[in-house]
Amino acid sequence: IPASSLPLPPQPRFSTVPDHISLACVNFAGLAGEGRSVWKKDPNSSPVRETQMFLYDTFPKEFLWGIGTGAFQVEGSWRKDGKGSSIWDRFIHTEFRDADSTDVSSDSYNLLDKDLSALDFLGVTFYQFSISWSRLFPTGVVAAPNEKGLQYYNTLIDSLVYRNIDPVVTLYHWDLPLTLQEQYGGWKNESVIDIFNDYATFCFQTFGDRVKYWITIHNPYLVAWHGYGTGIHAPGEKGKVTTVYTVGHNLIKAHAKVWHNYKKHFEPYQKGLMSIVLGSHWIEPNRSDDALDISKCQQSVERVLGWFAKPIHGDGDYPEELKNELSFLPRFTEDEKKYIKGTADFFAFSFGPNNFKPPNTLPKMGQNLSLNLREVLNWIKLEYDSPRILIAENGWFTDSHVKTDDTTAIYMMKNFINKVLQAIKYDNIDVFGYTAWSLLDGFEWQHAYNIRRGLFYVDFKSEKKERIPKSSARYYKQIIQENGFFPRESTPSLQAQFSCDFSWGITESFCDSNLYLWNVTGDGLLHKVEGVKLKTRPAQCTDFVSIKKQLDLLEKMKVTHYRFALDWSLILPNGDLSVVNRQVLRYYRCVISEVLKLNVQSMVTLYHPTHAYLGLPAPLLQTGGWLNHSTAYAFQDYAALCFRELGDLVKLWITINEPNRLSDVYNRSSSDTYRAAHNLLIAHAMAWKIYDEQYRSFQHGKVSLSLHSDWAEPANPYFESHAKAANRFLQFEIGWFADPIFKTGDYPATMREYILFKNRKGLSHSSLPSFTSEEKKLVKGAADFYALNHFTTRFVIHEPQNGSQYEFDRDIQFLQDITCLSSPSRLAVVPWGVRKVLKWIKRTYGDIDIYITANGIDDQSLDNDELRNYYLGKYVQEVLKAYYIDKVKIRGYYAFKLTEEKSKPRFGFFTSDSKGKPSIKFYNKLISNNGFPADYSICDPSNKEKECSFCLFISQKKPLIFFACCLFSTLILLLTIIVFHKRKRRKRFKVKNIQRICVSL
């Protein structure tokens, strides 16, 4: 949820990239008063630093888990059994419409047993609730208490003690008796301080034998600022700023007086602890290296939290910046400073939506609001000398129409509680308890019933007002039971290797043949030089100067396979065989043959469309592109040409890359989307059939298409509708193309049935095309392996949608888990997702060969891409588990991608100007180890490397070796001739000598 803007309502669905992507470790050191050091971060900090990512661990054994409510929010019965009116009773009846609907609320006053059952369900160790001052004393002045009210609170406390649930009792949660406001002016008048102390004394005397934790006032900042400044809280005064700070001054003194009263007269034998709940926002500087921005952040927090925390938890006085800026700020005498200082046994802290809204009333000072609870806890630690901290209020909200499916609240709770755990484990912050807010849906102050904050849903209009646990209640119960977080989605790291023939590849989107064009004069033409005749030589691959650059990059990657795409529109400009650009074909053949010399096989993609570049020849685009069935026949001819011209060098073919994502282009209506998809499927099948019938027997290659195959996870594990939505996503995204090819020859039954279901309800007029019997035979089995591009896991929720669009037909929405490590482009790093999708493919389509043809992450860093290293290591580890444990027949892994493109997310191992990144070495190591070996490699990579080096030497030095062989052969021939002639001369000499001897004789 964007930290800089928190709209209410509607409830936001998507979250921003979590803070841990850019933040350094927050294990700060410093003296009290040094909170500003929290913002001084290392700009070069790793995005995958362990202390910044989600922590799977448990809380200390003695950690306290609680839940809270406010009396006015949930009790109802505002005029029943002698209760007096409060300032909020009058405020809502004068300022709110439908005021009568607020009179009952959750009706906790009459339905206490249901509240207690809700507490039993959660298994909390404490319950933080407030006492309604006017329910005990209708006028606010202590006299004979209202017996019915007294009985209610005694019953509540006794019931909690019986259940071993500690009562944490708040004396004042904003509902000041109306009489005190009318007669004294409320908290503007110092006289209320003594009246509040009398009320507190009664509570200590009456309940103190069973209460060990007391809260004097809940969030005095909101009482002062919104009650007497903005007027959005009761009593609704829009007074002068001086009034706001007078109220704050009196609230601090009231708290201190009650604290001293308890310490002197009750603490010695009741042994209780007391504090005041202070709330705050948190803020991040625009630039963490700018001292002025950091100072503004410090001032912002001091004006809200420091306003009350520094007198009570600090030196007894207001922050210096506040005193210097506000000349009208009330002053404490020296005696008052001593009296106020240290009047808290622990730091009770509130961090929730009430502290952030309305945002225009917060002193942001041009900086950015943030939800990083861990950092504000560090600020408290450094400013106030490491106090013990109770998170006294924390949680989020949902829209009023949300019942039990409060999925967003789960993710916010998960994030907040994990930040607390990190603060304890990494930063040594003494947090001893956590209060989720709140137990029940109730009256939410200025928002009335327009939002909900309860972990239990209450239908306010019903008579029984049952407490129905929301998914957040189930999730909180699980956290309490486990006392923290346990990983559920992954087995321990595996030390093993892939098969020795496993393919390690790198993917490139396009191999742009335009790079080879030589333009000497600047006009793109060749000029004839008159009078000069040169002997010409046959064209050679070295003429294409760009190939050398590709070879250099590939050699550094040390891969066994290189996946790249051809450009259909360049090879066949007219879309048919009437014009074939032989120069482009020769270029691609040179790329493949030169790559082969590096012992690297090519996986060639025939057609690689993108949202920005459809890649179709212009004449085909003009006749409707993939909406025209004739395009499939044109693709068949194009594929046959490529098989014929290049197939002797290529063993792995991809016909079409991610046809299931062309819905982004053909999205005018669902009929367009489904018709284009139908023609793409037919085109692929026709191309596969051509290869199978005409080229496979002597080229011995394999052909498939590559599908975008992200995993889908139910965003809310407690709702079957989310699980069904996740499965529906897989069927619409993957099964849409995979079922016809790998399974039935037809679209998924789930997909057809769901579209028909929406048709019957009048929510859509979509319809899937039908395959003829011939088309079913053509499509079914038209792939030799499953090729998938996988990048992330999508968290899916069910959301009904109306309209005849492919996106609407699925009835799904995505939610981003803000606790996940994410990339700059907001790709969630969820390694176990790739293993799940691999197992799903095997389970759904059988034991088929699988190639992961693209897998990667964008990383902003140019010289230290640790996020990419982390991603590669974790995802390959999960692929290995699928291969080794789940017996999935994975034949290859291709990292995405070789080079990045300018002005686009940085996915490349090389920059756009071919500068290599450190992740190259990491991938090299994965390849050389063939996975994650224990002590030795079963494939003996050292011998393999020597063999490859020798082969590389042979392939690169062919001309020199040929020349040497010729020279050597010539020398041998010359030596043979010389020896022959010498022997012949010797024979002649011997014959002559014999003749001479015979004559002389």
C-alpha cells in the first residue's frame, strides 16, 4: 500500500515494492537522543541482505500476544443501565448521519460471552480494553458508581482471569464524560486532571487486584490534534493551535499524576505496571544522503511522537525543535519536568492507520510516509535509551463491504509482525508484547462504519451479532500457536547435480540482423570505383562484424545452449515466399554455425512477438494479423523455409514465444483474443507437422512452443474461492494452450465451463472457438517437449468481473505480498513457485521432457547485481529439487537474458554496451558444477573443460591447422622424393661398380 498516500475508502488492492529492497541493515548503534541515525543508511547495501528480508523464526518464549478494543467502539448501549453520555455520543449524533445505527455497534455490553469466545478462539495471552468513564460515573465526577457498569467490568475482568488472559486496562480511550466537557471545557481545563486522577484511583481500588497492566491515556496526540484542532474527533473543536498544545500539556500532566498516584499508593501491593499509549507515523527522507532531509524526518517524528514521548520517556521536557519553533508552547517548570520524567514502566506504542490519516494533517515536511515498523522501533530505542516496548495497537483496515475475506489485512499483519520479530532478533530491541487491533468490527471514529478493523466480522444490522472469524483471525491464531513464522513452501537446500547432458543456456530476445549492415559513406549505399577490377572471394561469416561481439559474450557465459529469435518480417518482407531475404538468412546461418564452433548449440525461436513489436510482416498485419486464419498458413511456409535453410544446424526449435501473452495485444474483445489464440495454436501445429513429416527423419531435431508459465498461489489460504481462482488462472494462462497440445486436443474443460457459467449469468458474451475433428488431430501431440518461461509467482484472489474481455472472463485479481523480496519492476522473488509449476506440469500433462527457456530477474545494479545472483541460486536450487526429488524430466535451464535493452528493466547479464556484470561468474559456477554438488562432480567438469578447450582450439584455428597440415604434407612429400632419388642413385652407382669389376675380370 503506497506509504505516501493512504486513501480511505476505497481499500487499495496492490502494494508497493517493500522497503527491504533498498534499505540497509537497521542494526544501529548510538546514544539516547540519536534517533536520526536510523535514516543514515548505506546506499550500496545489498538488496538481499539477510537481515532485511522476511525472517522465519520464533519470538521469545515469554512474548505476550494480545488483542485490543476501545469501549466506545464496541460496547454500544450508550443510554442503557444508567450510563452517562460522552463527548463522542453527542459528536456522532450532531455530526453523523444515521446516528441511531451507532447506538448498538457490536453490543459487547450485552454480548460479553461472544467476545470471550472470540478471545478463546485466538488463544491470546492478554486482552487490552478500555473502561468507559461515563459508564462508571455518568457525570465523570467520582461518586457512587453506576452498579450495572461496575458489574460489567468486574465480570469481564473475572472472566479474563479465569481464562488466564491478562487484562490490560486503558483508563481513557477518548470518550470523556460529556458533563466534563460542558462544565469545564474538557481537557483544555487543568481541573480535569484531578477529576481524572479520582476516576483512576477508583479503578485501581476496584480492579487493581486483578489487573497487572494499566494504560492511562490512548494516543494523546490524536486527542489533542483532532479533538481540539482539526475537529474531526470529538469534541469537534476547531480551535487555535495554542489550544491544541494546551490540551496536550494537560494530558501529559494528567498521565504523570495518575502514574505517581499508582506508584505511591497501589503498586507496592498490586505489583502492576503502567504506561501511556503513544502513537506515531513513520517517515523516510527523499534522499538518505541528504542531511537536511534527514533533519526534516527527525523534526516530523518529534512533532508527533516526541511531543509526548520526550517529556515522559526522555528528560521531562518537550523537544528543543518544538520549543524553538512554537513560542506559544506551554512550559514545564523544573519541578514539573522532574515530576513527569520517567512516568512510564514501559513504552506503549501505537502504529496503525489512525496514525497516518488524514495524511494532510501530518507534518510530512516534504518527505515520504512509510509503514516500516522496524525502523520506528529503532528510533524509539535510540531516542529513549532502549526502553521495554509493548506494541499496544497495530493493524490495518478493510472496506465496510468486506466480510470475512480480509486478505489485505493478512499481508499487512504478516509484514508488521515480522518487522517486530526482526527488531527483536537483529536489532536487540526489547519488545515484550504485541496487540493486534482490533478484536471486533466496531465504530471507527471519524470513519464511522465505512471501514472495518476487527479480526471478527460483525453484522451490525443482525439481532444476534455473531462474531465470525475473518481470515486475519485465523492467521493471527496460527502465528500465536507457532509463536512466530515457519517456512512452509520449501524443503532444505539440496546438494546434488543435474544429469551430465543437462543443457545450460542463455536467452536473448532477438538476434538483430541489422547489426551486420556496413554503412561506409553514411547513405547506406555501395559506390562503384571506376577503372578498378578486384578478384572477389566467396562471402564469409566474418563479414558480419556483429557476430564477433555475440561470440565474445557467449564465450564468457560458458553455456552449452544459446536461445535467440529470428525476425519473420526481415526474412520474408511480404509475408510469403515471393521475396526471400537471403542475406538475412545467411546472417542467421552464420550466427548458428559460429556459435557451434564454441561448442554451443542454438535453440532457435521462429516468432517472438512482444507488446511493443508484434513482429509480423507488414502485409500480414494489414490483413488482420493473427485474426486472419491465413496467417497460420503463412507461418507454416515461413517455418518450412527456416527448417530447410537452417535445420541441419539446429536441434531445438521454438515455433512461437509466449502465444498466451498475445492477449495483451489482441485485447479489443474476448472474441479477438480467443480467435487470435486459436490461429496461433493452428499455426504452431502446422509448423510442427511440417517438421515431423519432412525434416525430422534426417535433421533429428525437436520442436515445441514456449509458454509463459508463472505459478499462481491462493492469496488467502483460508478461502476456497482463492484456491479455485488460482487454479482458474493456471487453466486460462497455461492450460489454454497446453491442454490442446499435450492433453486433449481441445481447450480446458474448466475454461469452457467457466465461460459458459458467466454467459448464463449475463456477465459475459465470450465464447471459445471450436476445433474441427481434423484440427484436434493436428493440434494434439504437436510438441516434442514442454518449454516454459517462468519469472515469478502470482498471488491470486477471486474477484467477479463483468464484461466480454479475456481478463474479465477469469474473475481474478492479483495481490502483491509486501513481505516478499521484489525486483524494481515488482516481480516477487518466490523460488518455490518454479518447483510448484514444474510439479503441476508433470501432474497435468504427464512425464514429458521440460525445458525452462527463460528465467530471470531485473536488477538495477550495474556492477554488483546481488539480487540476480540470489535469484539464480534460489531458483536453480528449486529446479534441482523438482528434478531430483519430484522426478520431473527437466532437460535444460536457460537464464534470461544475455544483454539488457536501454530504458527497460535490467534483465541482462551484460549492459546494452556489452559491459559484463558479476552475476556472470555466479552463473559460470552453477554451470561448471552442474548444480550444487556435495564433494565431487559425477560429470568430472575438469575433463569436460579440457575437452571443450581442445575442441574450441581446433574450431578456432582451422585455417592455421590446415596450413600446418599442408606444410607438413609437403615436407613429407619432399623428403620422400629426396630419399627416393638418393636410393635410385645408390642403385645406379652399385650397378656401375659391378659392371666395372666384371669387365676387369
